[in-house]
Amino acid sequence: MKTQSFLVICWLLTGFVPGLAQPVYPTIGQIVRLDSRIDKLIPKEAKIEVLASGFTWSEGPVWVKNQSSGGTSASSESFLLFTDVPQNTIFKWTEKDGLSVFLKPSGYTGVGQYSEEPGANGLTIDRQGRLIACEHGDRRVSAMPLDGSGGKKTLADNYRGKRFNSPNDVIAHSSGNYYFTDPPYGMPKRENDPTRETEGFGVYRIAPNGGVTLVVGDLTRPNGLALSPDEKTLYVAQSDPAQPVIMAYALQADGSLGKGRVVFGSEGLKKQGLEGGFDGMKVDRDGNLWATGPGGVLVVSPTGDFLGHIKTGVATANCAWGDDGSTLYITADMYLCRVRTTARGW
């Protein structure tokens, strides 16, 4: 009886039962199809599987590829990392072993209480294979080898001598540049925090030589970031519910950005009766945007057409491509989810 109870608890919390090679996961939500083009991206039988649950606020998923196989398969050496920002923890998940703690503390190394969201938020892997993290509490962007050897290195923690607010999301360009957003969400009193030093909430670039420049300074709440497959366009999602928008900026040869253009915004949301801001996002190889927003993940064509909605039914923070590039992992409130697609990430 005790063994059976243990197995039931494992399944309810994580969907994973030790000893079972093919775990069966619970599902939530629904996939809403608004345009026939979505059928080429998400199979009709696709479900939103819950791989683990019980988190305070899950965020920042990134797939770590098995380097020995060139990253072409999801072997036991490949795994997903994601954050629980309030718990100040980075978790690791694999199909074989389920859930484990990868790093704690993740984004605040001080003592005592800092804020409601002190931990790491957005994560990415750079061309050196290091884990790049946006750290709320320590107010920096850091780099760390995946095996932890040598500890963390601060890539940037200030702009012109003024500390960042709470770096939120980050991407690594193949040129060696890093781009990240800096809204106030991780500060104890957010935009009204007395320790705030920067005037606005910017998008910044960290150059290969470590220099920091402000590349976008006119957004109210820049949040999620993504690159086009050719790395010539930087997408920025804004989480301000009064001005929800996904912007596109042409990347210049020197790492700076051209003038922004709106890809998708409030008008597209209103047509489907949706309200709220955008959070994290990813792009597939065909240039479609998979952006977390009101109630789930919105799938938007490169020209701004709303193709479909992975409707989790809860506030949804971010997503990442994993396995062979066709699995979309989603962090949604207390859940870690996935959807098997026929799209391909890059």
C-alpha cells in the first residue's frame, strides 16, 4: 500500500513514476486553431502535457543538448533547465530521471529576504556552452560552466556606473554579443523601489569585450527576447498590459539595432478577446513566433498573423525548444509543460 501511495504521489506531482520507461503525464488546457497554417506546426492530436508541478512561478526554460552526439538527440545527457524565481532555484528535468535541483541559490546570494522574486529568471546557453542567467536579486547577468567549475562570472551588472534593476531575459548571438532586458519585476518595490538607479527599463547589449550599451530605451516593460533564424532580427516582447506589443529590430553589423517595427500587438489580441502583456518567446526555423501571453502561448506568423493559441489556462511565462527541436517546453505558473509539435526550433 505504501509503495502504491508513493507512486501515485510521484505521478500527481511530476508525472514521473520511477521504474516506468514511458511515463504518462496529465494534461491541461487546449490548443485553439485560428488559421489552417497552424495544422502544419502542431498535430491535431497534440496535448499540453504537465511534466512537473508545485512551483511558485516557473520561468526561463532552456534545453541543454548532449554535446557528445552533436545535440541531435535527446539522450540521458540532454536535459532541460528552468527557474523558479520566488524559490531562488534552477531546476533540472529529464525524461529518465524526472525533476531535481540544479542550482540554489540561483539569483540572490545575499542573506535575508530580498524580494518576492529574488532568483534567476531567463536562461540561455552561449557558444562556449556556459549557462547565462539573468539574476534578479544580484542584479546582474552571469555566466557559469554547466559543471559549476570555476563558479560564476559576472558579465554585466551596471550601465554607466548605475546598477541594473533586475535583468529578466537574455539571448546569446553567435557574434559573441549578449542582449538582455531589464524591467523592475525582481526589485522589492518594483518601479518604486528606492534602490533603483537607472531611469528607464532598457534592452542592453553586452559586447564581446564586456562593454555595455543601451540598444532600446523607449519601451515601458521590455521582457522576452528572441532571434530570427538568420540572426538578423531581434524580437522584443513587452509585458506592459496597457501597451502589449512584440517588436522587431534589425541587427546591424556593429551589434546595434535599427528602428523597431510592430509585429503583433493589442489589435491582434482584441480580435480574440484577449487582454494582457507578453512575456517570453522563441522562434522556429520558418520564422514563426511562439510568444507567451494572455492564457498561454500565441503562435504568430512572421508577418503578424495570429495562427493559434496553446491555451494553458494559467499565466504563462516562457518557452523553449527541446529534444530534437520539435518539442516546445513551457513554463506556466506552477507547471512545467510540453507540447509535441511538427515545427522545428533552432
